Amino acid sequence: MTLPESLSSRAVTDPDVKATYGIDESVGALAPDRYEVVRARDLGDVVDVLAHAQATGTPVVPQGARSGLAGGSVALDGGIVLSLEGLTTITELDAVEGIAVVQPGVINADLKAAAAAEGLFYPPDPASSAFCSIGGNVATNAGGLCCVKYGVTADYVRGLEVVLAGGEVIRTGHRTAKGVAGLDLTGLFVGSEGTLGVVTEVVTKLVPAPDPALTALATFDSLSAASDAIVALRRERHRPSLLELLDEPTLAAVQAIADYGFPTGCAAVLIVQADRPGHTAEDVQRYAALLEEAGATEVAVADDAQESEALLAGRRALHHALVAKGTHFIEDVCVPVRQLTDLITAGHEISARTGVEITMSGHGGDGNLHPSFFYDAGDDDSRHRAEEAFGELVKVALGMGGTITGEHGVGSLKARWLPDEVGAASIERQRAVKALFDPRGILNPGRVYWS
Amino acid sequence: MTLPESLSSRAVTDPDVKATYGIDESVGALAPDRYEVVRARDLGDVVDVLAHAQATGTPVVPQGARSGLAGGSVALDGGIVLSLEGLTTITELDAVEGIAVVQPGVINADLKAAAAAEGLFYPPDPASSAFCSIGGNVATNAGGLCCVKYGVTADYVRGLEVVLAGGEVIRTGHRTAKGVAGLDLTGLFVGSEGTLGVVTEVVTKLVPAPDPALTALATFDSLSAASDAIVALRRERHRPSLLELLDEPTLAAVQAIADYGFPTGCAAVLIVQADRPGHTAEDVQRYAALLEEAGATEVAVADDAQESEALLAGRRALHHALVAKGTHFIEDVCVPVRQLTDLITAGHEISARTGVEITMSGHGGDGNLHPSFFYDAGDDDSRHRAEEAFGELVKVALGMGGTITGEHGVGSLKARWLPDEVGAASIERQRAVKALFDPRGILNPGRVYWS
């Protein structure tokens, strides 16, 4: 495969640099042998790539910051990686209309900072906020730690500019506060993981800024007590802005890299934050009382931002701790909150039975955990057993009325389970919608609902 | 056209009763000569109707409470009106998961009341809240008075059960707090105005209840001062939960039916509410100060619920006042908030130039007005001039980057302008999506994007 003259000036040629564009953050991602990388500099470049790809039947993988965890932006053999990371302009930020208009390569944290400078807030906050891009967030309908109060990316997207397969450019949605003219194509593109078109501009909604959050941290000697606390907190009129859960194996992994003050042997830790303007101290104290009532063995409450950050430090170290613990698959199941205890218990049972080490932690307040399944990278049998255990827990989550993915996306890693969740009738329609927008199947083929 | 035996027991036969199912609340709606009405009693009835309709190529108009204002649920000649009004069960209401599962015929106000009994809140509140149905709200992605703070129906729909043309039943979305598995078919159905399928169950999101609102009412002697006040209020960190605008001709129409205390000759009235728990009095006083700073000539502030309701009485009487004033078309344009003054001024200019009486009022805080165009029902020329004036204002709104419909839907009355707003490329895709879900074109044919 060779790129046409018109695109070659945007292509990455250095093999080492090119290799970095071949994969994302998903475990076990391997770049194929043959692929090209084009770094778009403007809308025209995206149009050129999609026109060329359509004409030649070349697969295109739209790619943002390569922080994806589901394999949705790994290069495809014989295909073009279309990187949007260079499109980093915040075109507009309007406090009265409550919108920002941004290019897809804008980093999540940069949009947050720009909004904050105007007293506004862009809530979606994947743990990768410091380096993930808005385009990738839109592609996966990303969530994060704030969702328990603020919802997900889709809740903050009003409109899009999208380049379709073949190079046609359409605009969807609206800039106004409301708008119901015609079918909601915006919602269709959000979360479509690059399978329907390439997003080149996003109109995001911004909301008034909350107060800096105050944190409480509680330890529990039983999962059911931790779960009771979550249920009590979800009934709160003034909702926590963060409600994270770490189980015993997770805490051991975190303590293994440094002492974050977690006692050994406790069954679970909950971390809760309050950010309601003018009421953070009052709310976090009330949360602390609820945590104690539910049976917490110890509760620490931050008085200021510094203590707050200190209590969150162990949670922030989680990703590094799990990487240090070893190679692992990351799940992204979300279940009804009442089922959390049963989900975690099921994970521990699967671990005990199969010998696969499993940590269960994540956004407890949403019922959205990221169970991690550890294996020996050099041992196919070990990897296979981890995969089997992974699949078992997915089935448990689906049996609870849950989903295979709360916020990471289906990508390539979870595609095999999608029909079990949504059913054949839905898959058939999803594929038909795909065929309608991408008749030659050039956009991220083989992913999500098309494996 | 005759209904098959299996459906005839659900059919309405009394001609007078049948006639009431022929039309909705849209102005000038006329039922066609020949149509059947089937009142569904359960999912099976809906399946039967859509199977029969598909087999015979019979048009089906899904219908809720017939409160639509865009002609989207008026009977079609030779077709079946499929009424969902009998499906009124709230199947589930779960305060921990923060969801309600409801049938489409549930009245909006009944869901609000059921949620309130659990300390929860279902925000979407069309002015027709007391008699419109959730199914209709989903079909049009309805808004209301709360949107300035709480958003629209789509923001509160997590999942759907939908019967497709032919009778196949699919489920979309999720019950969990998050879920990104596959394409967002839920969003596609919300706002599709009965053109893609018939919704038979809705999983709605509920949020914690606010405080009972306190109201402020301000009069202005210039539109630009009222607009300045709206801009100032939109910059508020603690947003108004309601922000309505009435222009001079609207105020005259309201005063004509009873004395609601509006002074004659003022250019505009703004009505503002605060519902922040524990802070309603403080917030509404701050809003009052902002209204004065912006140049209000008079500001009244309610101290309690009774005074609050009294200040809102003129707004509540609006629909009756406009009906009493005469036959009129209702527009539903939404523009960027900064453009409100220009939009209203344009309406007044069109009125002065054409002689068509036009009132400009609505959800000022969203930039979403419902301009009304009056005409003599017995005079075709008068009606034609009102239609022309209506079309002129639509063009002004589109020129401002606005939309033809903020919350009522496109239906049949606004279909002619949809291509001007969304463009040919989008219309083409919308029609293709329609063809995919409804290959024989039996679902609300001729409406929205398919005229």
C-alpha cells in the first residue's frame, strides 16, 4: 500500500515514530506489519484520507491520543492510521451560551482548564484526563470519576462536524440550548468508536464550576457494609461528586508500590467527594456519618484541598500499581448498584476457583468497576485462563442486567460479547446503520459490532 | 381498509370517539376521511398492529395524548392511528438506581408525582405536563420550562423497548448508570416522532428533588434591557430553574383575558425561578438584583409558594390567552441567547410590515421562543399571509444559527424547513436510516424528514 502524493507530506515515515502510532493502551495490543500513518493538519486532510480510502477500499483507523483500553484504535493491517492529535484548537468558548467548540485533538484536561478560566466546568473526566483527547472521549462516550454526579461525555455533546467515508462533511446537532430538528445523528456518532465517520469538531456543553472537592475515605471489613454505604450515599439528596471503591486485592497491589496508609486485610475502601458550592465541608461530614452508620471501621475526612488530594493519592496510584503488579486485562462492566457486592464476590470466587488473580475496583457509585485479570505474559496457558476468567465475570455482569462496557467502549477486545448483551436484532440494525454510513466498510472495520 | 379480526376488538368504532383520535393539538389539524383507531392494551397489540401494517403496507400513526403541536400525530388517510394512551403503568421506580421504568401512556405529571413521593425528580416539564404522555415526550424529545437548568427529555432516557415495523421487538440502551456497548440506538429513537418504531417502554433517569421554587417577576421598558438581564442570569453560577420571557403583544393578550397585573406598554416581562435546595430565597433575591441592574422598571419577588404561583399565573394563562386572541400558528424556534433581542425585533418588524399580529414569548433563558402568528380562520388570504410571516421568521432564526424546533418536533407543519436547517447530506442520511428501520414506509410516513 502506498499513499497518494497528496497525502504523503502528512505521512509519518520514521519507523520508530510510526510504531508508536500502531497501538493504543489496550493490553496485548500489537501493531500489524503493514500500515501507514497520516497526521491530519486540518479538515482537508481528513477529507483527503477518507476520499482516498473509499476509492481504494483501504481500512482507516481514526486515532486520538492512543489512550484507549479496548483496542479500538490499534492499526489494522494494510490500513491507514488517521491521527487527529494535531488538531488541538479550542475554537470558541462562550460563557453565556455555555458551549465550547473544539477540535478533536484537544486534550480533556486542557478543555477543563479553559472552561475553568471562565468559571465553567467540562465534567467528563476519564482517569486519563491529562492525556486523552476529546475526539477519543466522543468516540467511546467516555466516562470517568465524576459520572456519579455529572454523567458521561454524551451528556455534554451538542453537535459535531463529521467527515463521512468518501470525504463528505456533515454537521449534526445544534449550538443552541435545545434543538429537535430531525433524527439525532449526533447521538449516533457519539460512542460509535470511529466506525461511522471521523469527528473533526465538537460543540460541547459547559456547566457552572463546582467548588474544589473535599474527600472522605472509609475502610470496611466486609463488602456488604461497603455496598450498604454506597446505597445510602446514592439516596443522598446532595450527591457525591466521586464515589470510588477498591477491594482487598486492589489495596494490596497499591500498598505494594508505596504506603498509602491502607490497612492490611480490610475488605474494601470507599473514597467519596463532595463539591457542592458552599457546602463541601458539611456534605463530606454527612457522607462520613453515613459511612460510619453503614459499618465503616475507620473514616478519614479532609479539611482542605491538600488533605483531600492526600486521601485520593492511593486511588490515583491505582493504574501504576496494577501495571507494577503485572500484565492484565481490564474489564469495564457496569451493573445495577445494588448488585455490586454480588459482582465483587463473584470475581473473588472466580479467582479462587481458577487461580487467576483478579482485582475489583472502580467507580462504585455508578456500579461501574474495572476488574483486572492478571497473567504471565510469556505463558499462553496463563493468558488463556485469564481470558476465560474474564469471560466468566462478563457473563455474571450480563446476568445482573449489566453491561460489558460502562465507559471504555467495545473496541476489538469486547466485540465477542456484544451480541450477548444487546441481542441479534440490535446487532443486525447496528450493522445496517454501519453499512449505510460506510458502505465499503473502510472505517475501523472488524470492531465493535462488526467482528 | 378493514382491520383483521385479531385487532378489531381493540378498534374504536363510535364515530364521535374516533374523531377525537384523528387530530392532535396542532393548529389547523384536520382528520382525513378514512382511518382506523386501535387502542393498544399491551405489547402484543402493538406487535399485531405493526405486523399487520407491514404486511399490508398500511400507514401507522403512533399516538400518545394528542397534545402535539407540530401535526406529528394527526391521522393519515387510509391509515391506522395506534393509540398508546391506555398503557399507563409505572412498572418500577427505584430510588437507589435512580430510574423509573414506565409505559408510554404514563402522563408526565403522574411520573413527576410518583418520583416526588420518593424524594426524586423527573425534570422534563412541557407546558402540557398535566396531560401529555411520556411516550409523546420521548417521540418529540420534549422540553419545557425547566430546560434552562435541567435539559430536555433525551437527557433523562436511558433505554427503550421499541416495536419495529413488522412487529419485531428490540431493547435499546441500558438500566445501569453508564453503558456504551454498541451504537446508541436509544438516542436515535428519542425525537424520531414515530417514524422509526413504536416505543412501548421507557427507562427514565430520576434525579434528587429540588426545593419548591421561588419566583421573581420583572418588567422592562426595552427589549435590550430584558435581553441583558437574561445574559446576566445565564452567567450565574447557580442557575435559574425557569426563565420565561413575554413581549408586549403577549402581555396585552394575557391582560385581555384577566388582570394579571402586567402594566400596559412595557416592552417585556421576565419571570425567573430559583429552586436550589436551601438557597431559594437567597438566589431569587440575587436574581432580582441582577434584573434591576439590567434596567428592570419593576421587580416583584415572592416570599413563599403562594406568592410564587401568583407571579407565575400570567405565564400559566398564556396558552388560554393566545387561544382567546384568535386562531394562530405556533413557532418553536431556538436561537443563541445573545440573539434574542434581534429575533424579537425581527418578529415585530415582520408584524408591522405584513400586518400579521405576532406575539413573541417563551423560554427566554434557552433562547427558545414560541412566536405565534394570528390569522382569520375563515380567510384563506389571511392564513396565507400568516404562513408567509411564519416562514420569514424561521429564516431569520436559521440565519442566527438557530433551529426550527427547540422542543415541539418537526411533525408535518415544519417539515418543509428541515432541509434548510440540516442540509441535504443530513436529510439524505436521515431518510436512509428511516428506510433501514421502516423499509415499507409505514411509520408516520410523510413526516419530519420525509415529506
